[in-house]
Amino acid sequence: MYRPNVLKQRLLAGEAAYGCWVAGGTPTECEVLGHVGFDFILADFEHGIGDTRDIVDSLRALETTPSPAMVRVGWNDHVLLKRVLDGGVQSVMIPSVDTVEAAEQAIRACYYPPAGIRGYAASIVRASTYGMEPDYIHKANDNMLIAIQLESVTAIENAAGIAALEGADIVFIGINDLAGNMGLLGQTEHPEVQALARQAEKAILDAGKVLGTVPNGGASVNDLLDRGYRFIVGPHNIALLRDAAARALGEYQSLKQARERGEKPSVEMKGKSY
């Protein structure tokens, strides 16, 4: 359903935004985490399961919460982008954009003519509240927020040109895949990886665009804020669930072992289960 893009408004106002990843195909977890109060929820349909219908379900869930949605699509494909935008996505992340030409194609896919090539079905799609939002085609272009992901050495080399494009609102350094592309997978703290990240940071900030990434082995959230990042995607719903479950089980195991030894447990588990 149409509504003003508050995430874009906040970023244009110079604010920093801190969000949470949610794996595709889990709208209930989108809803739960959206009510926690993150600045945005990034529903990830590059990794995880889910299709266009699941994207719409995630949007419906998030529209009940204070947290706006961003959706990461699986690929830079104008047909896919057309479908998810018709479904109501206003903020989109596009992965693995290596060149200025690829970035131009991604941006044009998201805009109605004359700014782009988005196909027209505005009178019937969910994004326009099924044709009930007045002047939707112009509002859609005004509200569009695009995050372009740089995830390779080639992309970093083209960072200045990509960041210079109108419509590349957020330029997002995918530092984990960048490290992998350099032959250093899992080593985001490696000096060579961090040096390339800083090279891209300068180009993006010099272009006046919003700089985005994830906290990593080479930079904490505080470090990223100091370096000029204003779009940071922090925890992931799967990691939050995994770590909370492991912690709860660990507390129980410690309690059980202490009881078996006849000792006073060092962990006091709460009586309330939910």
C-alpha cells in the first residue's frame, strides 16, 4: 500500500539509520522485529527462501509496525524489480553491481518514464493502493530509495562513477563478498580489505551519497559512524534466534550441572517461559 517513504526522508534529513536483517520468507519475524523499533527492517530475498508473494507478505507484516521496510532482491533484473515495486516495495537493495552501466540499468528499472523504464500498471497494483492513490506515478518516483551494493574489486574501482549517478541514493559496501572476491573470504579485518573499503568510502562520501555497510571484523558500529556511514544493517534474525536459544540452553545446562554437584546454581533462570 502506498505511504510516504519515511526511511528516505530520514536519510535526506542527514540522520543515521540502524536496521536489522530478516531472512526472506519469514513475515512473522519481520513483524516481531519491526515492533522492536529498528530504523528499518531489511527483508533479504537474495539469501534465504521466498519469492515475490513472500515479499508482499513481509511488507504487509511490516506495515503494522513503526519500522519501514527495505527489500534486497536476488539480482539486478528489471523484470524482478518491476514486480516487487508493483507489490509495494519503495526501498530496494540491489546486490552485486559492478559497473556504472549495471548501476544505471538498476536505477532505470526502478523509475517510471521519462526517468526510467518501469512498466506501467499503476492503476491496478498494490503499490498504488490498487489505483486509489492520486498521482501515484509521480509519488512513486519521488519516494523511490535505491541502495546499490558494491561487492567486488571491480565495483570498488567504479565506486566514484556509480556514486555520481542520480538515483544511487545509498551506496552499500558488501564487505564480506568483497573480501571473498579478493581471495580473503571471512577476513574482513584484513588490511587490504579495509584499504579498499576506505577507498570506496571516500568516493561515496565525496559524491554526497549515503554510505552503507554491515558491522564487520574491521569496524564496529561506532567505527562505522565515525567513518561517515549512515546506513548500517546490524543483527540478523537467524543469528538473534540462534544466539538467544544457545544462551537459554547454556543457562539450563549450567543450572543442571550445579544441582547434580549439590551446589547452588550460579545462574538463576526466570520462572516465566513467555
